Amino acid sequence: MTRSAEDPLWVFAYGSLMWNPGFAVGETQPARLHGFHRAFCIYSEHYRGTPEKPGLILGLLAGGSCRGLAHRLPSDDYDAVRRYLWSREIENDGVYVERIRPIHLADGRVVPSLVYLADRAHRQFAGKLPLAEALKLMRQGTGATGTNMEYVRNTLAHLRELGLRDKGLEELARRA
């Protein structure tokens, strides 16, 4: 596979891709994705939970906007990084759909980016859960990459490093 001029050079990170992209990143910038918002809306049965005791992880849902990070994909290892992202975000649980959407970088550029949206048709799509149920899932979730609460704390910490606030995430962390 050879990279074409139309292939996106960026990936939008709004959860664990912020602190654990899994590939060498040459450039990272704060970014905003319009038309979608961050939400705990996916049951995690692998990374942050199990089928018997699922956790709850983030997805992007239609509406609003989401602030996070944009990582520039390396040109010298582009194909391997794309395969890695496909494996991580699509093949393992299949709870995301990969799309290309414009994102707004902190330096003023608007660039096409890989974006991983919650697949509303997937059996692990949880949608908006009552707070008590979301907290139960977050407290119990432990999977291949750690506890659900570590995931919540890491996401919150990285948003704070960017000077960003996510009141819903802060409330969940406070109550958990």
C-alpha cells in the first residue's frame, strides 16, 4: 500500500490516544473536532473490562464539538501506523468506525484527520447511561490495558494539561 495525496496525515485523539498513541509521533497539537462530542458510550470488554464485567470507554457521538489532540502520522512509517490504528480501533473490538473529518489545529490550520466514531449499531454501544450505571461499570472495569478508573484519570489529566475542562468527565471522576 502506497500513501496517496488524499490520505489523511493526522489522527484525532480524545481518549487514550492522547497519552498512548502507540506510535512515534513527530508533531502533536491541540485540536477541535466540530460536529461530535466525547461521551462514555461504549462497553469495554477487552481493554478496560471483560465480557463478564465490562467497563465503559469513550466514543464520539454526533453533536457539539470535542477538544483533544491531533497527532501527525509519520510519513516514513505511514502504512504500518495506519495498520496499527486499524487493528487497535477497529479489529480488536470493532466498536468504532473510521472516518476522515476536518479538524481545527491550534495553529489555525484545518486539516483532514482520521477520526474514530462510536458505532451505534455495534452490540457494545451503550449510549447515554444513567450516572449510577456508568459509575458501576467504571468502578468494576479491568481489562487488558488496566482499570477503567485509570482510563478516566488519564483522560482527565491530559485534558487538564491542555487547559481543557470536560465537566461531565470531571463529575464522573469526582463521584467514582
